[in-house]
Amino acid sequence: MEMFVLVAGAVAAYVLGLGFPRVVAGWSGRRRGIESVPRSSWAVAARVDAVVLDRWGTVTTGRLVVTTVDPLDPDHLRNLRWFAGALEHEAEGPLARAVARLSPRGRVTDFGVVPGSGVRGSVDRHPVRVGRPSWVGMADRTDRGTVLGVELDGRPLGYLVVGDEPREDAGASVTRLTSAGMTPVLVSDDGSRETEELAETCGIERWHPEIAPEKRERLVAELQEQGRVVAFVSSRPEDAEAQAAADLAVGGSSGVRLTDLDLRRVAELISLARGVVLARRWAGPVALVPAVVGAVAAILGAGSVLLAAGCALLCVVTAAVAAAIPVARSGNLSRA
């Protein structure tokens, strides 16, 4: 009877040691913005050593903002913000929404979109055009982001530059990844100059500008041919094939789901996964120690059903504690 109780406790503890780390990681992950991780993805995430990042929402906020308001005449700053913002309230798209935040709505008439050039209309009966600088008779500029020229009453009024904001903690998140043995790779549909500047701002050494979806899938394959375990982080539908080719998909319609694609959450996901693997590696064996003690006592004639039950219970408690500690400490892990 004693041995039966001990064996039952040992089996229960071993099973608990294998499954409980995922449960603890799930609880901890939800507090960190990690909404859902498929069961099989924990082991894969623990082995990831290359993280391909679409720029939108990972190292940037994913929201376009006006980064520069530059009137040709400093006295016209207020007019530049008012007329451009009021006109763009009538347009659609993230670029228009960014400019529209410069001012409240105004009385806009005769609004129209000129494909490939910009938008035009009358704001409080003043003709306004916002779009490519050359379209409104202004010189082109090489600022990082999208440069817009603004014309009022047939005369150039000034420039607006729209771009996406780098996350304040992007550099720290990149450092955390690299110190844990991972290589971040930035992919972007922007030009070389903009992509390089963003990569330098975040501390990313490998970056690929103007890279189309089919090239992203090829990039994943090249990394895998080098023996890398690749995670692809993106929420854009056009990256679905590249994510399917990667070992771990983060942020797509399937795979790991996060509250947002902040790179900090990606680093925490991988740390948690390494904690899960470490916990599963030694929680089960450690939990068997009380069972061994109970078995030795029974063989020596010092055992009892009560002692066996106590050892069995201690097996389960040991398994739970041994499974939880590595996951709880996962923020400090480098490699499992």
C-alpha cells in the first residue's frame, strides 16, 4: 500500500512538473501583454536566436505623427497648422489622420484628391493644397519620413514632415534581445536612408529596406539555412507567408498573440519560454526526491501509509514550486 501511494504521488508530481510551467507562464504572460501562446510554441520560442521585425508597431509606435512643422515665414506657423489640418480632416488614411491632428475641423468646400500628388480644397474660402512639394511648386527635401508641401491662396506656405515614432524603450529592448543571444533583423518598406536611421536609433545592426513580402519570406529561408531559429514579428496581412515560413509567428492571425507588438513584449515572451523549458527540464526529477526518500524508508521498515502519503504530497508541492521558480525568474534568464 505504501509503495502504491508513493508511485501515485511520484507520477502525479512528474506530470505536474511537465505541465505546470506552461500554466505559470500563461498567468505571468497575460500580465505582460502576452495574450496567447500555442502549447507547441513554448519550446520553439525558447530556441529562437533570430528575430525578424517589421518596423510597424515593433520598434515604432505604429502611428504616424507630424514630426516637423516648418513654415517658410515663422509668423505663419499657426496658419500652416490650421489650414493643412483642417483640409486633411476630409481625407482618409493614416497620413491624413496625422496631419488632421494639427487643428480642429474647419469649413471645407470643393475638396478633392489628386492621385499621386495630394489633396486640395477651400478652407474658410481660402484655396489650399497639401501634397508632394513639387506639386505645389516647392523644392523637395530629404527629411526622414514623408515630406508634404502646403500651399495657401496660390503661394507656398511651408513644409510638414510625417513619420512614425520610435518607441522610447526600443533601444533597451534590442539590448535585451542581443544580450540573450538573439539577432534582431529589421525589415521595412521605407527607403535605405530612413531604415538605416531607424536601425541606428534602436541599435539594430542588420536591416533591410524596401523589402517586399516575397523577399521577406526568402530572408527567413536564408536565416534558417544558416542554422538560425527564426521568429517573425508583424501584424500586416501581407507578411502571412513569411510568418508561415518562420519557426515562430508572432502577431499574425495564427501563432503567438500579443496585446501589441512592442519589442519589449517579444523579449519577455522568449524569456518566459526559456523559463518554461528550464522548469520542465528539472522540475520532474526534483519532485521525485521525496518519493525516493519514502521508498527507502519503506524498504528499511521505517515506513507507514501516513509517511508515504506525506511524501506523495511533498512530491506534488515540490513539483509545483520547482516548476514555478524558473518561470517567475525568467526576466533574468539569458539562455536556458
